[in-house]
Amino acid sequence: MGQLFVPIVAQRDGHDYIEHALTRGAGAYLTSRDPGRGTAIVVPDTVEALRKLGRWARESLADQVQHRVVGITGSVGKTTTKDFAAAAIGSALKVAASSRSFNNDQGVPITLLNAPDDCEALVLEMGMRGHGEITRLTEVGLPHIGVVTAVAEAHSALLDNLDGIARAKGELVEALPSDGVAILNADDDRVLAMQARTSARVVTFGESPSAAVRITNVELDDRAHATVHLSTPWGDVSFQLPIAGRHSAHNAAAAIAIAGECGVDIQKAAGAIAGAPMSPNRMSVRTTSSGVTLIDDAYNANPKSMAAAFETLAVVPAKRRFAFLGVMAELKDPEIAHRAIAALARRHHIDLICVDTNLYGEESVSLQAALHRVSEFGEGDAVLVKGSRVAGLERLVQAFG
């Protein structure tokens, strides 16, 4: 009730829903069309107007958030790192963070506008599909701390190659002020090279001996949940992660680095990460009513995240291992990438069920047919569900019950 409705023109024109928004209680709306009933604010471009509102909200919060404004980007792990960081900072400060994956021209301003007036820190996820997009987001969010998790093959159809992806991701550290902090993955050469692109102080994380926040050991339990041991400038710390996958140790290390730079006690931060609420459909492991060990990583997919999910599936105790896979979208060489993932599955002794795509070189089934196959699995089976957003495989996750 009383909220501002912002119509976005994309595949659908949000202006068509203004009347519905007013009926549901919207107090006012932006429009680039002739205004109708209710309180209308006429603007040339609704998305640009939303960005300006977001910048206004950020500047309004400047005094209380001070230098505790974090921007997070990367080809993989940015949402998990955001979730971990929000929990870690939230152990000591009132924090506002991006909801789910609100990481674009709409999501970042909405996060800022919805931040409580008394918040003391901001954690902003920043995504991109092309050059200049992260720069635009930094002009709204004005981060003081910038985190780059990894550079991997994601959106390569739009950015040509890994070097192009690195150039686009590095826009975040270029935007940091000279008294800011760039938190970089020491185990990723392209990320580490970004230290030459910023005047900010650099803090590194990873398994490299040179990392400031160093992963000294990772232990997995029978659900593939990692206990992470870190050596940091603020002391040593150990804690268990609330989601599966050894690869999530890097996301946790980045979050601890963020918390330390925000002045949060890292022991409290670690305890908060262990109980952090996580965004849905990301490396969640549960046992279904039929006894299946289900790994739900259905939110998105690229070759690096797919390989990490396979490694997790491979260590979960099971008699049989299966993966329902959807397409990996927006890759420059999709056939090569998908065939490589199919070969990796064979090396891990994982049987593939390819949903609505022949790119893996395996027989494909429709989503409806895949839903019917859910009843074939039971105790002793471990099943991964993973694909890009366009695959819509969360329906499969729900079907497992």
C-alpha cells in the first residue's frame, strides 16, 4: 500500500499494468506515456528515473552507512557471497542487501529505495550482460568496498571471451574511491590482475599462500556441507556453511573479508554465516519424502558452476547419481561447452537427463516428460537439478516434493 509503481518497458510494457497497481494500492506511478488517473509522475524514461531515485536514496543514506557500502560482482558466486556478507555484517550492524538476485538497473535502485532509514551498511549485488553495465550500477550505488568473486564463461556470447568478461567485471574496482577497498579472488588470475585497475587498497582471499584471507582447510560432511578454516588479518576462524559445495568456501572467505573491513568481529560474523538464510535454488541439499538426496541448484548455470555442482554431487554418498540439466544460456560456443560438461559428467559417473536441449549430445526429454520421471528415483539416489533461468527447472525441484 502507498508504494510507487515503476512500469518497465521490456518484453512486456509495464504501463499496461498501471491500473492494476493502482487497484492494489499503489500511491503513485512513474510513466513515460500520457498519464491516466491517480498520481502520475511523467518522465522521459522510467528506468533512468528509477536509477536517479536510487542514487538519491544512496546519497540520503551516506552519513549512517559511511564506508560500509559493498558492491559484489563475479561470473559465479555473487548471490551466495551477498547472502553470506549480509549475514556476517548483520551480526553487528543493521544491514540492507539485495533481495534474491536484484542486481541490475531495476534491482539495485529498488534495494536502495527499500533500505530502512536507520540501516548501517549496504550490500549490493551487481550483475551485467555487457560492457558499461556495472559502471552504470556503481554510479547509482557508489560502493566503497568492491568484491569480485570469479571470472568464468557466463554471457560469453555477449562479451566475446573471458578477457572481455574480465574487462566488464573489473568496472567495479575501477569505480572504487582511492580510500576504498577492492576484495579480489587470489586464485583467479583474471580477478587478481584487476588490482592494477584500481586506486583502492586491495585485500585478497582464496587458497593461495599469498591471500590475505586464506582458506587453510575445507572439510565436507556427508551432505557436502563444508567446514571452512580461515586465516585472516583479524584472527583465525572456523565455521560450517549452510549450503553444499566445497567451492562455496571462497564465497565465505570473501564474506569474512567484507565483515572484517566493515569492523565486524569475525567470530560473530562466522557464526552468522553458519546460520545464514540463503537465496532459493542455490546448492540446497535435502532428502525428499521418497529418500532421494536432492541438490537444488536450478537458479542458473554456466560451465564453471556446472563443474562445481558435479563435484558436489560426486561426493554425496549414493548408489546412483543423476543430473537433470537444462541449457546453459548465452555462451559463445554453446555446443563445445555443453559437450565438455557431458564428458565431465561421464568422468564423475553421473547419468544425464537433458531437458529441452540436445546441446549436451545426449537424448533430450521435454520438461513434462522429465516431471514424469521424478517417481523413478528413491532411496540411494542422488539427483542434481541445474540449468539457466530460461530452462525453468525449479518446477522439477518442486515435483520431487
